[in-house]
Amino acid sequence: MVTDTIRLKDIKPVLSGYITDSRAMLNPSSIPGDEEVHDIRVLMKRSRAVIRLLAGHLDEESCQREYITYKEAGRILGTWRDHSIHRKTLKTIRKENKAIFSALDSNVKIKELLQKYDPPAEVPQEVKEDIEKINDLLNKSAFRLRFYTLDKLDPHLLLKELEKSYKIAADSYLKCRNNSKPELIHELRKKSKDFLYQLWFFRPLNPGVVKSLEKRLETLTLNLGRYNDLTHLLAALEYKYDNPDNSPELNELAVIIRNIQDEYLEKVWPLAYKIFCPGQKLVTLLGFKLLVI
């Protein structure tokens, strides 16, 4: 039951924690592992979502500056992750399709992607520079954050920004449901994650309902992410269906990958419809009407 007075989760210390945790995982004397890279990228996505949520409390210049900071940090980290994801994805597919991979044993691209990356004994200079750049970006952001006045946030403005994120995600769903291009599906994933990460701060308003919605959004974005990984895998293989030089086995592998993508989308659409059905109101979805701090 929703009471007359409910306190939302504090935002400033959470955002500060995202930055602190990210910096703690970055050390110029060692190359971050796959897990650290993944975790920091998630924290940067969460940080961007928080800045969007605070749009009604910060000036536009500050919002843009922090958003670009977190986006740049995530972009740099993303370049370290692609090969690892491609390798894991291909290995998973190979388990169920050994005959095809045996026939494609001489395929140069597949060989490259399946090759295990052995980190060098010493951290390459370019990696050190990237780590130092990310640290510098986050240090400056952490310093600026100390001076933002965020101790008396207007809950109605916060809810307005959450509703805006919901509407953007719902519009993205409608677009890609009518035209399921990979770039539109990727956009739905990004906008759904924004909404998911912002939603966490509103959990006290209706814990059971909000937690349930968070779980559904996590499942939705997980399947969209797996679909997206397969799209990037096909790009990394440089596969073109109309290339006359394609072997039958390579074409079959591409079809298998497309079939797996279809399976992920079959899990996505029913969930997405329930969450982002056209005409549905956010307050109805969340099950509360009163917002007082």
C-alpha cells in the first residue's frame, strides 16, 4: 500500500558511488579483465541514465558535460570488449554445430575470432593512455559532482523525467516492432536500459510492482543484448549474403545465427508489448498515483 509520505532513493551518493567504483577497477599498471570492462561500462550507462533523470535539476550545459564524459569513458572501454564477446558467442554456436565449423576450418575470419587473446606481460602504452584518460574524465566529473546542489530534489520533476524516458522507450518499441532493423532494435535496448536504470530510484513508491517491472526489463534488455551481439558477430565475419564466393557452409552458419536472433526476439516481443503497449500510462504501469517526499 502506498503511504502519504515516501522517500525516494538518494541520487547524488549513488552517482558518486558509480564513479568511485569505476575508478577503483582501473589501474594503469594492469589490463582490465572482461568482467571489469563489462562492470565499468554498465556503471557508465547507469551514470548517463542518472544524468538524464536529473535534467530538471541541472542546467543544460552541466547535463551535457557529464553525459558526454560517461559516454566517452564507455566508448573507450567498448573497444577492448568486442573480440572477447565474438569469441564467446562463436564458441557457444560451435558446440551445437561442430560439422559446419569443421567445414569452415580454413575460414580466416572465424579463425581470428576464435583465437584466444593472451594479454601481454606489460601493459601497452596505448592502453595505459586510455586508462589514464578515463581516470582523468571521471576524476573531473567526481569533483564537479561535489558542487551540484542535489539534496532537495523535486519528486514531481524526477517523475516527469522518468515518464519522458518511458515514452522515448515506448516510441522506440513501436518503431522497431513495425520495422525490425538491427539499428532500431539496438536503440530499443538502449532506451529500455535508460528507463530501467532510472526506475531503480523509484522502487520505494511501490516496491513489489517496481521490482517486478525491473526484472521484466532486465530480461528484455538481456535478450536484446544477445541479439545485438549476434548482429555484431555477422559484421565481424564480414558476411554478405549475396557474395558469390560464400561457401554453402558459411551461408548456413549465417542462417543459424539469424535463427538464434529470431529466438531472442520471440522472447522480447511479448514482454515489450506488456511494458510499452501504445497508449499505456506510466503511473498505471507502476501502480501509484501519489508522490510526496
